[in-house]
Amino acid sequence: MIARTLSPLLLLACTSAACGGGTDGPDADLSPDPAWPASTAIPLTRSRLGSLYSAVMTVGSSSFPLVIDTGSSTAGVFSSTCRDCDGGAGLYAPGATAVDLGKRASAEYVDGSRWDGEIYSDKVSLGVGTPAETLDLVAIDSALGFLLDPTTNGILGMGPPAGLLDGTTSYALFADRTPSGQLGFELCSAGGTMWLGAVDPLASAAPPQTTPLLASSDSAPYYRVDMADVAVGTQSLGAGSGGFPGVLVDTGTTAFLLPTGTVAALVSAVNAAPGRAALFGGSMLSPTDDTQCLTHAGVTAATVDAMLPPLILSFGDGHGGVFTVAVPATPSYLGDNGQGSFCRAVEAVSDGGPGPILGVGILRGLVTVIDPRARTVGFAPQVGCAATAGAADARPWGHPRQRLPRPRLR
């Protein structure tokens, strides 16, 4: 679905039975398997309609581009029997390797979008070198307003098992077949990479620094971390002594979502920056109108990053210390819309929303490493996207933007 705002879409109903198909306990883990390589780099493609990323998954004998979403855990593929599904590269027709499990799953979101379908067990693989595994997924046969993008054919949830829809299984757990058990992401202007297993050390200038991964549960089935502070240059945005607890790490939310007061403080700091006035004159950001962009013909992302302050993220290191990660302006709080227009990529958390979210708006400036075994999430400024710099002009980061299903209500 296309939407101008970026507030998360909260899931109201999960399945015909119950939500939550798993836990983070030992019984949810898979043992390392020598058939799995130490690391597999899965190419990601940025969607045509917005800041979403997809990977090609083979299901049975056919392949489908599925949106990668760490904010959910179930795979859903548009079925050949689907009503109102936009399948840009073909639709899923369960074949000889598929087994109908005789169950259905459904999802409904607060914006009115929804889907439901039959649960099948089928053979799947993702990327070159990943062995075929059996996955219980949803063949979506009815949808309303969900993923209206001709370049994608469904969703691949890569979140914790606690977020599974009842009766489905998790592809993210197959990362545990690798020696390291890690899951990594690098999101670039035109595409990116997802790693199953060890992350390429050349993707970042230094090894990612790690912060504790909070336990997921039925009430909070997400990858979450505590964020100590956010600053624009040297100016803290007022997190207070408690910081930002339980921030979601979510490749399926397009923006970096922060509390309303924090967004207002960020806008004020950017508007007051000398580099903003030098580049854009009287053009300023608004804390409430995200269509009001910094605009001046001829200004480039490289110039903006050189003259505007970076965004500084602070996290606890799990040992009583704090580390910081600095991300330039355009891969963090500003999106390059091309033609000298730069729009705010940080949005306010909506009323009733799940709280702050590290979405694509900030993850595109980072290499992110989720390590369920070590119970950590690592962050480092990315450097591997340099070869694709400038591609944002072809796919603007501004409006309209596409939203994805987001954390569910209990």
C-alpha cells in the first residue's frame, strides 16, 4: 500500500487460532549443519515504489521476490488463486513438493489492509549456496491493500520465532545452521545484501560494535535493543537518563521512528546548522509536515554530508560502557529525493504505536548484525554501498513511500 505517512501498521488479528508460533528458547534453535556455508551473501533489490528490500526465494520449483522484514516472522507468498494480489513476477502454485497443512493464517492491519491464506509446507532456498529446507508458509489467496508493488510477490519475515503466525515456521532460524548463526544487513540506494552467517568485514570500516539483544516474547516478538541517546552532531536530542528502551530493529519500516519531541529537537538542530543555511538558504524542515523538504537546485548528497552534522547513535555495550556510531546526514535523517531536494527521513511515532524503531531510514547508513546466539546486535557505519552512490535519484527516498505490516497488538 502507498502511504504518505510512515507510522507503523499495527497488526490487529494474526491467525484463525492464535499468534506466536515459537519462542527464543533452546527448543527453537537449529543445530549447525555442515551443508550450510559459513556465510551466504543474499542480494537484495530495492523496490520500485519505496524504501523496501526484497530477496528472491525459490519455493518448490518457482522463484519469487519477497520483501525482507525483520519486524515479522512468517513467510507469505501471493498464490495463483489470490484475489486482488499484485504478483509482478508470477504467483505461487503449490506443486509436487508442497503439502497442504489444512490450516489458515490471516492478518489485519489498522489502515484496513489485510491478507489471509492456506498454510503449506514446501521446499525453499534463498540465494546461491543455501541448501533446500522445509518451510511452513502462507499461500496468500485473499488480500486487500497489502504490498501493492509489482516488483514483489509477498513477504519473508526474518524476525524472532516468537513473532510467528500460528502454524508457520521461521526461515530466520536457518541462519543458525551456519557456524556463527548471525543475520546481517546492508541496505544501499539501489539494492543491498543480507548475510546468513558471517558478515563481510569489508562492508564496514571497522567491526560492528555490539549492544545486548533484549529477549523477545509473545507480547514483544521483535529484535529490540536499548538506545542510550541520539544526537545531531554534538547536540543531544534529549533522550534523558532513561534513553530509548526497547527500540525495534526493523527492515520493514521505512523510516527511523522517534518520539514526537525528539523529532522536533532534531528538526530544530538541523535548521540551526550553519551548513543548512549555506546550502539551502531559507528552505527549512518542519517537525510536523514531512513533505516540507530542504531544496536548492544543484545541491548533491555528497555536499550535504560534508556540510551538515552527522547523526550520532549511542548504545550500551553490555559492560557498563557506551559506544557511539556516527552516520552522515543523507543515509540517516535526510533522504535524497534528487534534483537538490532532501526530505526528512525521521518520523514521529504514531499514537498507540510500538515505540521507536530503527527502520530503513537509519539502517541504510549502517551494517547491522543480529546475533541471537550471543544475544547481541552489532552496528557499524557501512562503506560497501559506495559503488552504488547516486542511485537514489532513480528511486527517491521521499514521498510517496510504502509501508509494511508492523508489530502486532496483543
